Amino acid sequence: MEKTNPMRILDRAKVPYTVHDYTSTGSVAATDVASVLGEDPKEVFKTLVTQGKSERYYVFVVPSDKELDLKKAAAAVGEKSVQMIPSKELQPTTGYIHGGCSPLGMRKQLRTVVDSSAEQCARFYVSGGKVGIQIEMDFNDLRKVLEFSTADIVR
């Protein structure tokens, strides 16, 4: 399997991880991915990119079975409001396409907030940077490769 940017970042930092390939299923929705992997949807996270009223971009990482609460998200980054960016802006902004967006290895490091529920996860799954690829790792290792804060950002 070809290494993706998130895998190269983890390798450089010597962070252990496991790759899960579900490309054959065609699943994109995070809850479907959790189901295909046979994992707890609370441990499989999706990466959402928003834009604030200030026009700054923000990344929010939330459990697959939850929705981002836009009010809580805005408060977490000190914005009046945030909204999801249109799909067509995702690749030019992050370098990733819908269904393959990872908080690791984005084109530019954007302010990132991970839902605080991740701190209780035995395992933490996040996109491997390509549709059909998930990375499983210890959530505590994420701090070695990504600057982020945690907050209650779901509803």
C-alpha cells in the first residue's frame, strides 16, 4: 500500500499506528466506516472543515455518530459563527477530498479542535488521508504530531 501524508507524518514521529483499508466497500459516511471496520462509532472520528465569520478556516474532529454543534464549535475557536465549507473548497484548502480528509498532513496547518470525548477512547480512528483508508492509533499520541485543543463540540 502506498503511504499517505498522515502515515509519513506518523512514521517520522515514530508513532505506532494500524492502517485499515476498506476501499472495496465504497463507504464514505463515517458511521458506515465504523460499521465496516466493526468498531465503536464513538472511536471512529470524522474530520470537518469550517470557515468562521473572520474568514479563517478551522478543523473539527468529531465522533462518527455525532454532529458538529456549530455554536459550540464557534465558541471553541472564539468566533461569532462558523459554517461548513462547500465541498468544492475542501481540496484547495486542505489538499484532501470529501471522505478522505485527515487532520494530519493538511496543505496548511489549520487550528484544530478535537471533541473532548476522544480523551476517553481506548483506540482512536481517523482518516488516513485517502477515501477507504483509516488510521487506528492511541489518542494520546496525536499530540506528538498535531497541535490541537479539545472541547465539547458535538450535539
